[in-house]
Amino acid sequence: MNDRYDAGYGDGQYELVGYDEYGRPVYQQVPAQPSAQQPYDPYAQQGYGYDPYATGQQPAQPYGTGNQRPAPSYDAYDTGRQTPAQPGSSYDTYGGGRGASNAYDPYGQTATSGQHPRVAEQTAYIPQQAGPAGEPEPQAEREYHTGQFAFVEEPSDDSEDVIDWLKFTENRTERREEARRRARSRIVALFVVLALVAVGGVGYLWYAGKLPGLSSSGSKSGAATPAAAQKRDVIVVHLHNTGKGGTSTALLVDNTTTEQGTTVLLPNSLALSGDDGSTTTLAKSVDDDGASGTRDQLDTVLGTNIQGTWRLDTPYLQNLVDLVGNIDIDTDTDVPDPDAKKKGTAPLVHKGKAQTLSGKAAVAYATYRASGEAQNAQLERFGQVMQGVLRKISSDAQGATVTVQTLAQILDPPLTDKDLGAFLAKLADLAKGGDYKTALLPVQSDGTLSARTSDSVVKNILGGTAKSPDAGSAVRVSVQNATGVKDNTEKARVVLLNGGFTFLEGGTASAARTTSQVLYADAADKANAAEVAKTLGLPAGSVTKGTVSSGADVSVVLGSNYRP
């Protein structure tokens, strides 16, 4: 709303001086030229000493002195120069009263008789403002331009609320769309990851030969390759019991074609052919022929290609188990402590599943053979310990080599520390992955191999062909037990096989005897009978000519004087 000034409304000249904060033009009136009319001080007649409308306060002159004040400066509220009022005239507060004689108008009109014309005032106004009331605007004399107008949008709380609501709804819609885009991206990424995992899993199963429909259960990628054409690395291990004597032998086999590892246990009664063509046993060959001779004889009988021999004495086995941090195996019997001095002492090894064995306990379990047990029972325990050790050895070739070097063993050439370490690391990887097993080589009573044995172990695992020595090349000894102790038969069997003889089971006598006899039927076998008596620890007087069992060259009847 624009203000109006009703003190007077004139037609003075205006000029543009600027714009207000809303962009509207602001004008001011061009100052009028001073007239020759004497300025009039409305308060001079009343004796006042100041001019309330002047820009500066001047000293008042007493009325009637004949002196006049200088013309005051004018501002926006000055009414302009007026004709001085006559003395004695009355003062009309509102000015312009009709019919009042000698009335005074303080805004610039002197009251006279009749209507007086309005004096032009000096107040500036904006062209769009209305003129003074009661006076028509001179439409014909005014010309407006577009630059003189300004359209201002009045601020409104309602409009701001609407704008805020629109912004809120727009932001919420954008957030919803962004959430939908992110959800779609996550779903797509999830499907891509699942697809990659599925493809990778199928590829791995195909590479490992475990994809259903494309490979048989438990077979490897090289299972279709004929057994004889498969590549194998083989090392023979001889465990020497330095405390009680005796040896245990096993073959460590790494089938690089099928990626399968196996420990093949070899009974001591396995018949071998000596360098001179004579028949001997595995146990006797280890003691007499050494590592190189035994390795060559095994290659001949089993049709294998053994790359090296690892002699493992029981103290080194104990150190090895301690180095790898003990082993966990399923034990089949309680094993007493060999160092216990009192009966009733708690066993060193307890029967049960997942038993943790230290180095000392592992050696005791690997070499333990209960009374009346066959040698194969002890051999199978040795196989368990070896597989437990392989599960704890490092799968890294360098780490396994460091373990072997820590043992400080002197290996039989051509086997070296690095060769043995790398070989054990490969077997350790197979053992940890569940691709390792232990198998016992079945041997007949005379130490030879049967056709079934050739198919199950020699051909499939070792990839060789069994070639047992001729049955007639070894002295066949029949043993009958008359000692009253059942276990003596097995002990005599082991001794005879280790001595290079072929053992034949003669049964148990109906009555015990005090003395032992060694019988031969042919004079040509007398020397062989004497050798048998010596091998069994019997006196030379026990050798005599007599009737022998069918199929045997020498017959032995064990009496109570037999001391295994």
C-alpha cells in the first residue's frame, strides 16, 4: 500500500533516482527555481523563535523590527514559498475553509473570502500512486513506460509450505527409485556370483573326475589308464627295532596318474630270490643283503621299480613323530609301557578311536605284537603309524625337507634329503585329502604269491607282475608243536622264514614232549636238517633220520626244550 501526501498535489517535474528492494522505481521532484516572493515564517507573527519545517534552526527576529529571515532550505516536507499573512487575520487549523474571511492555512494557503486555488506542493510521489483526493488526475499529460512498473510476488507462508511439500515428495520418490535401482543391481550381482560359483564347482568336479555320470565313484582322472601304463613313485621303508630286534617293511607308493597314495605292507615271510638263485625271505634279505640287495630282489618278485630305500630305526621314528607334533590314530589294542618295572602299570597306549600318540607311544604301538598274534597284526599297526605321520608332515616340499634334515639321518644312496622330503610332501597332501590307503600284501604259507594277490595288490597298486621263486628251490620244513604252548608254532615259523626256509604247518601234537626232534628221510637232506636245528636253536643231537611229513624235506617236532 502506497502512502499519499495530501498537503498539495502539483504537476512538478520528476526524475528517476533508483529502485527500492522490490525492484520498483523511485522518483524525486526536480527542485523548483526560487521565486522573488518573500518567505513567510508562520511562527514569526506569534513570536516563536524557530522554524519547525526548516532544515536548520535559525535565530528568530522579533516581530515588527522590519527585518526578515533568510530563506530556509527545503526538504521533502517543505510546503514551498507562501505569501505572508496579513496582521490580524485569523488562523484556520485545517486551511481552505470555505467562506471564512482572513483565515490562515498553515500548509501554504491564506484564508480569504471564497475558494482559493491549491498551491502546488513539493512532495515527490511514484507515478503509480493515486493523486490527491478531490482532484482528477491529468491522464492526458502523463505517459507511462514499462520500466516504471514492477511486479513483486508477496511472500506467503502457504506458498513456502507447498514448495517444501513438493521438495519432500520429490526427494522421497527419488529415494524410492534409487533403492529400487540398488536392489536390482544387488540381485544381478548375486546371480552373477552364483553362476560363477556353479561354473567353477562343475569345472573342479570335472577336473577332479568326481562329476556324476562322467566318472566312477572315488576314481581319479587317470583311472581309465591301464594299470601297467600308470606312473608311480615307490620307496621302500625298513623299520628296524633297535630294542627288541626284527624289522618291518612297507612300500610307499605315489600313483601320479590316479593321484592316489598307498602304503603296501610286506610280510617278513615273503619269499625272495637271492643273487645265487637260492630262495630266501624278506626278513633274512634285509639282514644279510642290505638295502640295495633287498630292493633289487623286491623288484624281481613284485615287478616294481623302487627308486630308493629309507632305513627308519625306532629312535628316528620316535623323533619324527615328536617333530610333527604327535599323531592321531585308531588303536586296536592296549600297549603296555616297555619301561614299566611293575605289573599293573597303566598302559602306554589305550585302545580306542582317535588316540593321540607321542613319539614313544607311536614306536611302542608300531612294534607291538601280543602273545599268539601273527606278524601281520604288528605289521598293520606299523602301517597305521606311517599314515598318521604322513597326515602331520608338511605338504610343502621345502617344509618336509627341513623335517627330514632335522632327523640327521644318513640315507642310503641314491636317496637324498631333498628327494625324500619332496616325496613325503606329495604323500602328505594325498593323506590329508583322503586319497591315501593302506594295503597288506597277502602271502601264502610258503611265502609265495597267489594269482589273487597278483590281481589285487601287485597288478592294481604296484602295476607289476608277481614272480615268486620256484617252490623247490627252498628247503621245505614241516613243524609240529608238542611244547604245550600254542604261540611257539608261530615263533618257529618266523624264525624259519627269516632263515630262508619254506614253512609248512604240521599241526599240534596230541601229547607234550620233553625233547625236540629234527627228522630227515633222504641222506641228501641231512645237512639241511642240521641247518634247521641250528636255526631253531635246537641241539645237534636232535637231528635224526626218520619219517617226514608229505611234501616236506625236513620235519620238526618241537618239545619243551625249545626256547624261542
